[in-house]
Amino acid sequence: MVGKIIVLLLRLAVAAVFLYAGVMKIWDFRHGQSATPDFTLAIQHFEILRNPDLAVLLAVYLPWLEVTAAITLFVKRLALGAATAVTVMSVVFLGAIGSAWARGLDISCGCFGKDEVSIPYSSMMLRDGILLAAAVVLLVWEARRNRALIPNSKAESLS
């Protein structure tokens, strides 16, 4: 019972972070306009993608993936896929931030829309590391739950 409560709290926290991050990358509420151009620039500042068109594609589709994953964490049939998506995204985010830090880039990550204040890399890495740990817990939980739902095909074939 305690495990289920912890997983529910982690699910709520991860979903809230991804939902908020996605929405803030889609719409700039402060200025009442699309946030995609600002997010595109934030992606380009990481200097990872050689082709600017890829940055535009990422800026358009990544926020919607974040929003969709956040919502589907609460849909039983889709929770494993959502947990996988948030885990993979967390790994990619950590890698991108770590890469920028290692190269000494002075950037605003764009993680939650247009950042007004620069956040130290160590804080971003800690935040995303905690998010990754929570995502991994959800992924393991969902994988075990799904494995329990699948009948053992070897045992069935022997009977």
C-alpha cells in the first residue's frame, strides 16, 4: 500500500513537471504568443544539432510529446509507454545539459519556456537527475505491473 502511494506521488510529480514544461514551451503566457520561436533558439544555443530545421522540428514536437506523456502516465494501458518516454527524455535532457556544461556554453536551457533567470548547471543537473530517478522508478513499476498481466506462455503450453 505504501509503495502504491509513493508511486502515485511520483507519477503526479513527474506528470506535473512534464505537463508544465511542455505547456510553457508551447505558449508564452506572459506575452500571449507562441513560445516555439524562443524554444527553437534555446535548442540552437546547445550547439548539438547541425541543421537548424531539426531544431525547429524539435521545438514544435517535443513539447507536445511532453504533454502527451504527462497525461498518459495516468492511463493504465499507456502508462508503460509514457514512463518509457519520460525516462528517455530525462536521459536526453541530462545529456544535453551535461554536454553544454562540459563545453562551457553560457545558455538558458529553455526547459520551462523562456527563462528569465540563468540557472547554474549544477542545479539543472540535480533537478534533472531527480526527475530521471523518479521516471526510472515509474518505468520499473509499470514494467513489473505489465509483466504481471501477461500470462506465462511456457506454463500454459505445458498444460
